[in-house]
Amino acid sequence: MPIQRKGTRQVKWIDVDAAVDALLSDEIQITPHSNVVLQQENGLFDSLKWRSMKKLKKKWRRCCISSADKVKESSFRSGFQQNSQRPCCCVVQLVKDIFAKKVKRDYSDTGYFEYLWKYNHGLPETTEEFAKIGNWRRRMFFLRDHSSGRMLSYISEKESGSLHVCALLSQKGRINTVEKLDTVQLTALSAEQTKQTRRNLQDYDIAVIFEDPRGNTAEDYADDVPTQLCPVVIEWVDSKRETHRVVVATDKSAHAHIWIDYMSTGKQLPNRIKDDVSKGTWDNAVSSKFKGVEDLLTA
């Protein structure tokens, strides 16, 4: 008697994959009779199909976000190349950026960088408040020319050491004021406050500086705790005509004039970002920033 076939079953691999995920997530013991249980479970196939689509949507969403961030990062980095122009709306280049295996790197070494002290936003700008070192945070600042304009940025300890734009000083931004204030004598610190300040400086470097921190101690930062600061007020207008104000400071008066000269006159920036530490620190900060979805050019 010939064997009668019941017909082929249309089974897709995605449904099998989802079924296995369902078994594992529900901690169902897999036995030789597990397939019987699956067949007898009312509506289980539809449930697995729904789970599969949900999982695919999540993967697609993550892929889209990742691709968008990659395009934004490549676009941002390319703006630091010599003779760079604002990226055009080119579909072909957009597709290339989305499917590129690696993000385009900015290989230009032009720029000025140094530690500056950033005054906490929203505090009164008085001599009394300026004198409190707790109102300041030492950060690594970079001044670089981007296709959007001369950009002052710093590396934040937050978000795994990401880059933050502090001011856009030309083209899409405009300077209102860059002014050096009177030198401020900082309030004397207690022994415990001094130790804490040194630890804060060390913690920041460990988090953001592209350098092996092993062997360094908080005591190595004794000379980095300032006794005076030279504040510089920067007031600028963004492309939306909104005015921003930031106060930074250096513990060396001569360096304050260097920063002001580069920020306010449009003087050619030096080729200073050459060593592995400065390049690696910058590169990591940009990469960390674009793991999020925030736009760098909106300060």
C-alpha cells in the first residue's frame, strides 16, 4: 500500500528561532515530546510569530539608530579636514556612510588644546563665587576649525567622556564678547579639600585622557591645584539667534591671552594635535558622543 503524504509544512527559520527563544525564556524543559506540547498549545504559533516580528523590529530600530549615528559622526569628523565644506545632501554618499564598516576619521592635526577650568553654569558671576574652587571643573578644551565655524569644545566626564560643544565662534555662530576678567585669588583650601581636589583631577584624567593611568596617584596632582584663576567670559550667538554665555579660566595669565587671541581674531590655529595622547583623547571623545543621539552642533 503506497504511503500517503500529508503535504509539506511551511516552516520558516525565523519561527524556529523564535520558538527556541520562547522555550528558553519560559524555562520549559525540552524533551522528546516538546514538539507535541508546542503543537497542542492553542495560539502558540501566532504568539511566536508576533514575538519574532517584535524582535526584528527592535533589531531594525537599533540598526537604524546605529547607522544614523555613524553618518552623523562621519559628517562631523569630515568637517575638520583642510578645505572642508559643509556635507551636501548626496544620496549615494549617504548610503556609503550607512553601510561603511568604519567611521571616517578626522586626521587633521590643526587645533589648540589645554586644560581650562569651566565655571558651573547658572552661578552668580561674582568675585566671591569665582573664588570658590568648588564652583569650577577642570576640563580638557579643544579649539578647532570645523566647516560650521571655529569650535570651542571640551570633554565631559559624563557619558563615558564625550565631547561637548561649548561655543561656535564663526560662520554658523557669532561672537558677542570674549573678555578677560580680573585675576581671582582662590579661597585657601583645608587639607581635606586639597586632597579631594587632587582626587577629582585624577578621576577626570582616568576617565577621559588617552593614557595609561597606572602608577599615577592623587599626590602627583599637587602642582595642578591652582591658587588663582584668570577668568574669560565668552558670549556667543548660535544659528537660531539664541545667546549663550560661558566662563572658562586658566591659572596662567599669559595663556588666557593666547586663548582670547585665537578665539576673537580668527588667527591661524597651530598644528598641535600630533601626539598619540591628544589624538587618542579627541578621537575617543567624539566616538563616545555619537553613541548617543544628540546633535553635537546644538550647544
